[in-house]
Amino acid sequence: QVQLVESGGGLVQTGGSLRLSCAASGLTFGVYAMAWYLQAPGKERELVAIISSGGSTYYADSVKGRVTISRDNAKNTTYLQMNSLKPEDTAVYSCAAKRGYFSGTYLATRKIGDWDYWGQGTQVTVSS
């Protein structure tokens, strides 16, 4: 049974930082691309960042320069380091996994439904 479990969310002030983690189990982590999405209240899910199985990355324009996605294949975990947080970053952040060898740029063009597995999400709240 595949599980993706996010952690690291919480309440932070404007300008603060958080590091989110997504621990995967039940899959061969190294052959999966991983992504982070956010969903703000009343809005559709949005892509934040992708890291391919080969390590290439893609970032949404809204987070470039403030966010870093990384992965540790030995720990079956992907991370999202978020800096200079803004109130508009407030959302539930979820990780997703897709099996295969694709570039981050290619995966960014795919539909949300193309991802194989999803976690439950972790809440990030940025106070002004």
C-alpha cells in the first residue's frame, strides 16, 4: 500500500520559513517524480514545484526564488523549503508522486489527474 505523508506545516509570520516533508512508503521512491501542490480555501489546486526522478526541478513563477524542492532517496522523502513566506501562501500543501523518468518541465504540463499518488496534505498558515 502506497502512502505519502506530509509534515512540517504550521503557523508562521510573514517573512518566515518552513520546511515541509513528504515521506513515501510502499513504492520504489527513486523511480518516482515528486511534486508539491497547494490548495487555498475556495480555490483550485495549484502546482508549486516538481522534482523528477533524475533530480531536475520545476517551480511555479509565484514561488521562484523563495522555494526549493529536494529529495533524499535514501530516506524516501521529498522536501519543500519555503522562505520569505507571504499571507497568500496560506494553503494546504500536498505532495504527489508519479512513476517514471520525466523532466520537471514536462511534468508541469501534465494534468493533476496524471499523478499516481497523493498525500493528505499539511496546513500552512502565514499571518500578516
